[in-house]
Amino acid sequence: MQPRARLIYNPTSGNEGMGKYVADILDVMESAGYEASAYRTTPAPLSARDEAARVSKAGFDLVVAAGGDGTINEVVNGIAPCKHRPRMGIIPAGTTNDYARALHIPREDPVAAAKVIARGQTLRMDIGKANDKYFMNIAGGGSLTELTYGVPSEFKSIFGYLAYLIKGAEMLPAMKNVPMHIKFDDGEYDGQASMFLIGLTNSIGGFEQIVPDAELGDGKFTMIVVKTANLGEILKLIAMVFNGGKHVDDDNIIYAKTAKIEATRTDGEPLKINLDGEYGGDTPMTFLNLSRHIEMFANVDDIPDANIAPQNQLSQEELMNEVERISEQDLNGDGTIGGSDDEFK
């Protein structure tokens, strides 16, 4: 039976230019052996999420999300709760495209991005769960994590990442500490903090040195707690980020690897939580790492080995399974084609 693929695309992404690439993207998917079809998202809330959930439950083999990080997040939220989770491809067409950057997927050419799927290289990626929602790249709370809420969509479309830089510069003098309680695998923090970040990749807000030692698919979040709101100290930390990620050793930073985080604001006020650039609810919130939860197409050859967790580098058995899956032949004589994916269901 020919594997089925569904392209879910946001027609308003990329200065509303995504629609003109749909036919070419479908051609690439079909040349890769898929029976391909497309779904154009609607203005209805969570349109992309609901379609991704529907095709996952229908047993599709591949779901491709075309749009910005918000669209990709919706598709992840549709797939992540399902028992059968199809492989996922990404066609970036947003402003920062952090997730595509981390997976080394072309960000300026939708057809070139589709060809990454045809190459057949994948990584099993960790997914974050924040109470009852999911995120694939970043979560956080505090001053700078709220900057995406204040950038109008038309401004982002015209000026791209510059819009975030301008807004971030505006917000720096207004940063303030709030009392937080943060519990993680190896400790707890009770005290003042201007923000906390939870990363799943090394690409956050267009920068790759905020989490310099990120390993894709290692089952751990990278947690950063910033304990200061002093403008001079914040500017020093930013300079250290650009200087090889040296901020991780600063006394104003808590930097830890953890599979679970519980965060709350201790003065009784809610703290807004940012999930992949969008408002995701208020504290108290528990964040869980769902290890290797969704298999993503990526330009694996272009990702440094240091940024890929050892368990995400294929063993000889897994390589054989991949060859069998592509050839549709039982090459090792074990009575199955491609082994069993039960451990990932």
C-alpha cells in the first residue's frame, strides 16, 4: 500500500506566498513515494492542529507542516497526543523559523525544504508537554519571553526578525524580577528572576548560542533561569551569549539539564507562559520532556554530531530497518520489514 502524506499549509505565512509552492511541494512528496494531498488552513482557531489530529488518527504516514513556528506548533499539538504518530516534515515560511534552523532545513526555499523529506533522513525529536499543551522548541516565562505578544503580525511580515530585535531593545529597560519557585530534576530555586527559558534545540529566537550544548533527542530540556533584571548585567549576559555561549557559567544564571520542571510565581500572581512564541497559559505549570516522541525529517548530515544525542544516531540494526522500509523487502530474514516501531507508539 502506498504511504499517505498530508501537507498542511498556512496561506498567510511568508507574506502570503506559500500557496504558489503547493503544487511543487506535492510533486516532491509524490516523487518520494507518497500519495500526497494538501490542506489549506482556515481562520478557524486551531485549524492546523485539528487537521493534523484527524490524519494521524486516520493512519497517515507523513504530515508536513508549512508555515511559521506557530503553524508547526499547532501540527505538533495535533500529532503528539495520538497513539499513531506519523513522521513529520517542515516547510518553514515564518519570521524566525527557529525549529527549521535547528534541523538545518532550508528557510528561504520551500521546494528545497520539501526535498529534505525526499532525502529520507530523520531524527526522533523530544517534544515538551506543558500541562495539557505541547511545544517543540521553547517555553518560558518572564520579561523577554513576552516580546512576541507585542509585535504586530503585519510588522513581523514586513520587517521579519528585525521586528523582534527592535521590540526586545524596547523592553530591556522595563525588565523586572518576580518571585519564582522552580523545581527541576537536580534541585529547586526559590527567589527573584526576570525570566526562565526551557529549550529543546540550540535555536532560540534566531540565536544558536543561548543553548550551546543542546543535543537533539537526548530526553532532557535545557533550563535557563535569569536571576537578575539589572540592565547592565542583562547586557553583559547578552554579550556573553555572542561570545561563545559563556553566559552558562555566570552567577546570574542557573543552567541545567532536566526532564521535568515545575514553575510557579510565589506572590500569587499568574505568570504568562510562552510556548513556541505564542501565549500558552499561566503558571503554575508542569513541563515534561516526551523523549524522542515524534520522528522529524531533517538535514542530518549538516547537523554537527555534538548536537545529536547518541541515542538518536542510528545503530546497525536501525540502519537495516531503514533500508528495509525504503526497499520494502525483508533483507535480514527476521520476518518483518523495517522492524517494529512499538516503542515509539
